[in-house]
Amino acid sequence: MASTYHEIYSAWESDPDGFWAGLAEEIDWFEPAEKVFDPSAGVYGRWFAGATCNTCYNCVDRHVERGRKDQAAIIYDSPITGAKRTITFEQLQAEISALAHVLRDKGVEKGDRVIVYMPMVPEAAIAMLACARIGAIHSVVFGGFAAAELATRVEDAEPKVIISASCGIEPGRVVPYKPLLDRALELSSHKPVANIILQREQLACDMIEGIDFDYAHLVGEAMAAGVEMPCEPVAATDPLYILYTSGTTGQPKGVVRDNGGHMVALKWSMKAVYGVDPGEVYWAASDVGWVVGHSYIVYAPLLHGCTTILFEGKPVGTPDAGTFWRVISEHNVAALFTAPTAFRAIKKEDPDGSFIGKYDLSAFRTLFLAGERADPDTIQWAEEKLGVPVIDHWWQTETGWAIAANPVGLGQLEVKYGSPTVPMPGYDVQVLNDEGHPLEAGTLGNIVVKLPLPPGCLPTLWQADRRFKEAYLEEFPGYYKTADAGYVDEDNYLYIMARTDDIINVAGHRLSTGAMEEVVAAHPDVAECAVVGIADRLKGQIPAGFIILKSGVTKAPVEIEKEVVALVRDKIGPVAAFKTVVTVDRLPKTRSGKILRGTMQKIADGLDWKMPATIDDPAILDEITDKLKGRGIGA
């Protein structure tokens, strides 16, 4: 299929308002927009000003009304607990309506906030949609998040109600949530009027009379009574949700997502970017606590009339490195979207891909990767073992959907390893130097997006317009600062090389740690790696590499470390001053799979550091510290 990408992108460039007005016809509106884009509204303008709509109606009710009531909307698959559940659109509508009634009964009105502090269970998605149904603004906080971090979000969002669970289940352990919630509310000056708690059979929790209420009891009562809660019309520019950015210290940044533009962008992306049709099964192997979970577990697939997979498990260890293939086979998944780190974990445990052949993957068409740089070695391994296109794409919590992608639904473009391909309509992506001047193709610089941002992107931060301007708009006037560094090539393909914080200065040379990681990852014995810049008296900074070896490697780590140093010297040159490689068992990551390079750098430099709120396993940082001390680094 010849790609229509260039034609579509040109159509947007020549008539942005007309382009988005056409895509808005895919959404059901109570009242149409008075203006497609109003440049005088908000911080930089607002999309679909004057329109009214309801996101829950578009995700659920319209499908029930138009022949999809018996189609699976959500398939819950929990290899951790062994539980599975299929929820049709009609069943989903009934439970959402019941929970919406419960929320309204607790005093939640349009514009009120509700914090959702839940594990990966269907009730988490139902809670989000129930808020959307009555015009409340949800803020999902990762289940099991530390009490102090939860407290800062309670303080900022001021929720009327919190929806939580008694516990989360991790491989080999149960994580009690209720003590964390109770402690967070002790720390916060803001108190909700009620906590609605889902009691899980693995660990029930004590309830405080008058403040804690049983989810199953309240929702069950409402369903038995046959209550129906209609969808509340809200302005397209009203907030749908607040999502606090990960790793925040001090006052958290609450990314705001509106209703109208969000629906238009996500609905279009399902076919154009991901190439899936209504009725097909789509799986984003993420968590509802992250933006990927918001956009592509809950909202986009349901807007498009797809079946979405809600997976409570890990790529390895639940029970083995074949769990992804089992889910794809069992549920006829057409497209999988996950983080590169998931595939690096699978590749480490099963380098030969021996589990893949045990499952029927005939329905599986495309693998999409985002969240971390997708190194060419991982992409090529997945291509070879799976025999399907592997598509890297790039976006951020702030944008809510892809800035750059290879739009499979428009006809796949040539894959260039290391590139998430080309900007999507709505994104005028440019590369500027530190003074704000455009750079030539192939030159590393600051990646920015010309304003206005397209529908679906953040219009501001929650109750913090000034902070939004300072964080994103002031350094490069007229542009949104992505805080990523990279370059474009002669074909306008984008290359994201690192966060701007990860560009290191080695004796006056600006070098990308991402480019070094690409080389290190290409070593045949390396399963995963990270490169950070550490302080050096002579050169200012020098790179240090951390590597995890593949399972079954028998060669001595010290030999592999020498080979990795030689490889970087050969591919990048002596200018990189790459001499330090440390073999580790694990790398510290957030629960979405992002490697915590900044914390590793502080440990290596012997600086004070704070435990990242989003870390998956804090013990890994002690392991890293011990390894570095063994090399005389950071002590």
C-alpha cells in the first residue's frame, strides 16, 4: 500500500482548521464548535471552542446504541492472580452508570476532582469513565505510589472522592494500598468526603466508618436498582483529567487534558497511526497510571470501537518470557503497543525467541514501541523473531499521542532504525540551537514544536498557567519545548537522541548518551544498557556505561566490558572518552520502564539524591551504588 502520509500532512499544513474540522466528524457532539481553534483562549489557544460533548458517551454509549453492545469492550487478563474477565460494551455501560450514580450520591458534581489510586483491574478503567460520564475530572495516581507522593497530589487536585483498592499484586508479593492511602490523607491538609475501596480477595483491608465505603457493595446496590446515570454535557475545553508527571519533586506538575480535542486526536490515531479497525483487539501493555494507559488502554481503543486488553502482569516472570505471546494468541490481538524495555527483558530471558513458536500469532500484525529510545538491536530482534513490522514512535505525557510515528494506517513508510519516523499532522517539529535558531539537517539540537500544539495536547497545567509558560513556552518563544534533543535528516525523519539533560559535554564536545547506548546495545552479549555522564576534573564529563548481559552468556564480564569500550571507540571515536563499563544485574527503572539515568548519574558523582517516587524496585539503587564503589566511583 502506497503511503498517503505526505498528502495528509500537506492537507493539514494548508488548512489546519479544515483538517481538524473534518476529523471532528468522527466524534458525536451535543453542540458543534463555534470555532475549530480559538487563538484568543487559554495560554496558546483552545480547540473546538463552544462545542459540548461527553467522552464516556463516545467511548461506550454510542457503541451500545449502534450494534456493538455484545462486543467485548475490555478483556481483563491477570496472569499474576489467574483471573480473567470479558466485559461487553453493554455490561461496561451498566457498571459505569452505577459507579457514576454512586459518585453523584457522594456529592461529586461536574468539575469536581476524583483521585483513582488503583491496580490494573477493570474497575480502574470503569472509575475513569464514570468520572467522565458526570463531568468530574479524574486524576489517576499509580497504585502503590508512596504515601508522601500521593499526599502531594491530593493537596494539588483537592479530590472530593478517592477510588482505591485494598491491595495491588506484584510477582511474589502483595502490596497493601489502604495503609498508604490512610497515611497520605494524614499528611494532606485536604480531606476527601469519601474513599470508595475495592476489596480484593488477596488482601482485604480495614475500613473506617463514615469515610471508607465498599466499592462492590455500593455499585452492586446501584446495579440491582437499575439506576441509569445520563452523560453530562461538558465543554470541549473542559478538563477530562489531570495526570501528574512522573518523578516530580516538590510541587507536582498536573498535565491537563481536555475533552474535545483529546477525542478527535485519539480517534484519528487508532486507524491512521496504529492501523486497527473497529471491532479488532488492541493491546497497550502499560499501566493506567501512565499516559499510555490513559490514551491507549482506556480512551482511544474504546472511542474507536475496539476491544482493549487490560493486563495485570509483567513481560517476564508471570510466569515466563512467553506471556505476551500467550495473551496475543488467546485474545486475537491485532496490534501490541509496549515499551522497548519490555522487549529487552524478553530478549534477555529468551534470546532465541523459543517461546514464540509455541503460540498462534496469525492475527498479530504490528508491534509498536514507545516510552524509551528503541535501540536498533531490539527492533531487529523483534522483527526477526515475530515476522511483523516493528514501529517505533515518539510522544510525551504532555502531548497524549504521537508527535512522530510511522503511520501504518496511511501506508507504512520506510523504516529507518533509530528514528520514530516523521511528524504527525498538527506537529510542526523543528530543531533549534540554544539561541533559538534553526539547525541544518543532521545537526543535534533542541527539538521543539511550533505553536499551536494540535488537539489532544495539554492546554496548560492544573491551576498553573504561569508555570506552564515557564516550563514549556518561554525558552523558545512561539514554540513548545519538548526537552528532548535530536536531529532531522534530509528526508525529515526525526531522531530522538536523549533528553536535553542527557546531552553531555566531554571536553567541549556535545555528545548524545543515546547514540552511545545504540552502539553498546549492538554488542551480541548485551541485553540492555544505559549510558550516563559522570563528572571528570579534566574533561568536565565523561560517559559511563552500565550493561546487563543476556541469559546464558559464559564469557567473563570483564572481557565483554573491554569489547564494549572498543566498540564505542570504533563507532563514535576517541572523542567520546568512553572507558568505563560496569556490568550489573538490573537497571533502576520507573514502573513504565524508563531507566532512571539522572539518579544513576548523581550516585556516580557522589551527590545527594532522593529516592524517585516512581521507581519499580528501590533495592536496585543499592546494587548500583555497591557496583560503582567497587570501581572507586561515587564513593
